Amino acid sequence: MNKKESGYKKLFLIAAIYDLLLGLIFFLFYNQIYSIFNIQSTDYPMYLQLSAAFVIAMGVGYYFVYKNLYRNVDLVKLGIVYKIVYSGLTIYFFIFGPAHYLFLIFAIIDIIFIAYFVKFLMFAKEDKRYLKWK
């Protein structure tokens, strides 16, 4: 494993830990978080918990990428889509509708992840091991 590959493995481990922790925290403690940041909660916590569960699932996906970069490259593509959708909607609502700055911070972090994920895809495409799993 070369230095770049090792760096990308670390990236996906960080992404996995970030999404797993973020998802778990919001799944278990959304009421406390919303209270601390003075965010109006919903009468239907299922929607918040479903979103948090999806973030947890994506964290598991990034862990799979960490374990095998090339076999799980399609999960990176899905992760990019997921992070674009989240960031795009968050920025839209921050500009045009009600959105709390806390969620904008997460969107900015996701935009950084998007940039590195795209960079990884370009790196992986040049590697012959990627073609084995394509």
C-alpha cells in the first residue's frame, strides 16, 4: 500500500467515525441537542431518527470503503450523492428558509468530504485494481 492509498484509507475511516457518531448522537439525543441550540423540535421524532439512522448507515458504508477501497468504490459515489443532497438542501434552506447554523456547519464539513471523495475517485480510476471490481 502506497502513501496515497494509506491516506485515503484514513479519510474513509474518519468519514465512517464522523457519520457513525453524528448519526448515533442525533438518533439518541436529538431532544437534548435541539434544546441546547434552541431549535424547535418536531412532533414526529420518527423523521429525525430516520434521518439519523441513514447517517449511521452511510457511516457503515464508509467503513466498508476503509476496509477495501477498490471493491467499495460505488459506495463512495453514493456518499457523494448523499452529501451533495444534504449540503445543497441545507444551504438552500439557510439562504431561503428556516435553517439553523448548526446544520450549515455539517454541510460545510460534508462539502470538504465531497472534495476528497471526488479526488479519491480520480485516484482509484487510475489504479488497475479498480477495474477488477468495476
